[in-house]
Amino acid sequence: MILQHQGDYEGRGSSTRNPSKFQKKLGDLKGMASSYGQLIMIRQAQGDYDGCHQLWQKSLEIFEKLGDLKGIASSYHQLGTIRQHQGDYEGACSSTRNLSRFQKNWAT
């Protein structure tokens, strides 16, 4: 995160370019999904929204496979942020509605 805050996206990207390589070997699916989330933030800062959407989809698929409701909700929050940065406020609101649906399930 330090490199990211300094604007050194290349340095940050190189340290997490293929997070799934090591986590896949370890069977750490949740770690893979979280790493994709970090890469999404880097791509978003670079304005690479297509890349954000691709990584978001990978992250969401993993959280869904794991049945991780908090991870799924976090993914929808991240998608809302991406859409907001793109100026797609309708899409951001839609993502927030999906997020609210999962938050209700946490209490049960």
C-alpha cells in the first residue's frame, strides 16, 4: 500500500502482479480474491476500468464459490466505487442495493 500511496503503481503492481500463483499453490482462495481486490484499487487509480471489471469478476466468483457473504458484499462495494469513478451513478446505486442485500444476511 505504501508504493500505491506514493503513486508507484508499477512497483506495487510487480509485487502483486500474479497473486494467484502462490496462493493457488497454497489453496488460499480467499487470499486470491483479496489480492484481486488490491489489484483493482491499483487499476482504478490508473484509470483502467476494464481491467477493474475483469479482476472484480474473478474476485466475486471466488467469494461466491466459498459462500463468503462478507466477501461478496465487499466485492459489490468495490464495484460501486469503480462505477462511481466512471461517472456511472445509476450503476453505483445498483451495486449498493446488492451490497445491502448481503448485509441483511449477516445478522441471520
